[in-house]
Amino acid sequence: MSKHLYYVTWHTGSYVELLPVKVDQRTVQYEVEADDEELKHLEKLITTINNKDVMEEHIFVRPFDEDEDEKDKLALKKDVKDLFQVIYNLGTEKTKRYLDEL
């Protein structure tokens, strides 16, 4: 399968997009090369993170449940870590150098 270039774009907060072109220079963008299967996996991770960022239903259903809030934060942290591993694995040399410097 052939690979195509995509940009994982990190917006304010934890909102993440996967785009086929480089866009707004004010956002953090990581270049990755992915085939169709890798692209689906990347899209799934991004969707998971975007859905977990701020769960409005939890604000109203359990506004003071700090234990559940902590579980949500840990789950999001793990998903973000997994996403960065995939970004690194699929990343261009430029992306890998940038992440190595962090």
C-alpha cells in the first residue's frame, strides 16, 4: 500500500484534526506518512481524544465527583500518549526530530 502525507493538527486544548494539507501556522502540526490502514487507526485515536476532551455531560451529571474526574483525566492522558507514539512511528524525519527534542 502506498503512503500519503497528512498533518496531525493540534488546536487549543486537546482538539486534534487530521488533514491532507498544512494549514494555519498558529497551530501545532505533525507530518505523518500513512497508508489506508494506518490512517484508519490514526483517525480512531483522534476521534477518541476529541470525544474525551471535555465531556459536558459529566459537568452536569457529576460536577463534584473528583474520583471519576481523575479517571477521565488518566484515560485521556493515556490516549494522548498513544497518539504521540503513533505520530512518532508514522512521522516524517522532521516530525521525529521535533519530537525527540521535546
